[in-house]
Amino acid sequence: MSEGGTRSTDPAMPDAQLRAWLCESDPAALARLHAAADAARAAAVGPEVHLRGLIEISNACVRSCTYCGISVHNHAVQRYRMGRDEILDCARRARELGYGTVVMQAGEDPLLSGPFIADIVRAIKRDIGGLAVTLSLGERSDDDLRLWRAAGADRYLLRFESSNPRLYARIHPAAHGHPALDPAAAEVPRVGLLRRLHELGYQAGSGVMVGIPGQTFDDLVRDLRTFQALDIEMIGVGPYIPHPATPLAHDFDGAAGHGEQVPNTVQMALTMVALARLLVPDANIPATTAVATLDKNNGREDALKAGANVVMPNLTPPKYRALYEIYPDKACVNETAEQCHSCLAARIHSVGRCIGTGSGDAPKAHRRTA
Ligand code: SAH
């Protein structure tokens, strides 16, 4: 039996054990880790899989993230921005399909103004009803975040991508006119923003990419500890997928040496999903589209069996979908909302789970507000 056959899955495991799990590749040991995470998921959040209808409302972006296919530097992308009525039509479709949440995601697009988004949030709450609203619009001003919260937005999704300031500074340059992040900083700026989102009364979701060039196993340990410390409601983890039109895809010198480079594989992402579930049992954890993209046959199912309890069916109108190409060959890109829904529902049922009803808040969200 490998060492992983006996290693603890106790949530109080020390950093050295977390690291050992992250480096584990023996299939039997990994099966045991996934089973422990699956049991923790069942005990903390039950059998339901919550559906969040994803609307990619704009692919315009002013940022220059070196990993992302829709960054300002990719001049080959045709840009779009959905109108108010188009967005509300998608939200109505979410309601018809029985979803409890809509997620509005976009590049960091200043033309999605504070009042424009606030008006849409109010219209969803007032005219459609029965939907929790999640925003994922990048790093926005405190004024915008307060305005949207007052308009009724429930959650905000902002991955910190990596908790290592040196790596973060390399992949996520500061906004135009802002000082560069000091690689010796104590934490990455998005971690502070996530704390602020909690202060404003949002449920906060975050996450990281796995297998970024230069990312080490110790970085992932730090990411997991950061999830714990932030006590966030949702943790999304997916493999980094190189996009040929981005600088990071051609940065062949950036990899970490000495066997420390984290691979950008489905297996690595599933290990992170399982460890996140063990460390933060009552969080919502999605089976991400990036995992499904690298393993179109079984990715979603395997994530659901390794601790995940959320999936995000895509509601973006088909004419825009392919343009929201943050990475290539994205899963579900050629499907209508209905096709995406029935495919995901079948996958959820195939692993013996059921579709959740209601807004699907993480139990910890209610602990926090109590
Ligand atoms: N502008 C928003 C939304 C970004 S897209 C924001 O910055 O928060 C949502 C997520 O997709 C990102 O947070 C990132 O983790 C992921 N992503 C972007 N490019 C990717 C790539 N090349 N491979 C894998 N995931 C990627």
C-alpha cells in the first residue's frame, strides 16, 4: 500500500499532509481521498446539486490578465455587450428551467455601469422573482459594490486565482494607472476585496486556477488555507487551460523547477476540489466548466463524486457564447440553454444525486448572518 493508503483525511490535517495529498498520484489513494470528500459533502450539504444559470453579459475587458483569452490585449476577439432586455430574457429562462440563481459574469467592463447593473438586479428581483443574483464582474469600486448590494444582489464571485503575490503579480497585472503589486506583499489584493464583500453583506465566492506556469504545491497549500481563513461560501477550482492568444501560453520559462510545478490536469483539480471540501465542508463547490472542458466525458461527474455540489449551466445566447472564449474549446459552447440543461441534469442523475430547489445558499451563509 502507498503511503497515501494510510494518510489522514481529517480536516485538521497539517500543511505537510495537505502537501502530500497534493503530490499524490496513486489511483487507489486518490479514490480514498475522493470518497472521504464525498462523505464530507453528503454530511454537510446533502445530496442536492444546485444549478446556477450563467449569463456571460459582456466580453469587453480593460484588464491585461496574461492567462485570459478576452483580455484587452486580444485584438482578434469580436466584443459584445448584452442589452438589458436580452439579459432579463435569460434570467426569465433561468426561472423557467427551475434554477434558484442567476450569475452575471463579464470581463472588467466599465461600460457595464453601476446604475445599469443595479437596474437589472432590481428588475430580476422585482419582475421575475425567486432568483438569487450573483455578480462576477471583476474588481469594481466600493461605490458600485454598495449600489449593487442595495439593489438586491446576493452574492459576488471573484476568484483570487493564486494566493502567492509573486505569481499573482505575474499573471494579473494591476489596472491601468494603479501601482504594480509588490511581490513581497503579505496577500494578493483580491483577498482584501473578498473580505470587503463580506462586510457589505454579500455571500462571497472565490477560487483558483490549478497548474498555472510557476505555481508550486506549496502555493496550493496556501490557497487552501486562504479559503479556510476567508470562510467563503463558494470555492471554484479548475485547471488552467492555455489560450494561444495570451502571453502566458507562450511563457515557457515560467514553470517552477525541481518537480514543484503543479500540473494543469483534471486529476490535480479534483484533488483540490476534494481537499477544499474536507477543509471547508459547508461551502458550495462547483463542478467547473474548465474540468468539463479537459474531460468532456466524465469531468462533471468525477468532480461531483469528489466533493462538488454545484453546476453552472450556461444561459448565454448561442450567438455570444463562442465569443466569451476565456480559454479554447470550452465545454457546452455549442449548446442552447435547453440542451445544456438536459445534459447536466442527466449527468447529475447518473451519479445518484438530485437537483436542488430554492436559492441553494451554503449553510455557512446563514451562520454568518445569524
Ligand atoms: N472578469 C471576471 C471574470 C473572469 S472569467 C473576473 O476577473 O473575476 C472567470 C474565471 O475564469 C476567472 O476568474 C479564471 O479563474 C477563469 N479563467 C480565465 N482564464 C482561464 C484559463 N485560461 N484557464 C482556466 N481558467 C481561466
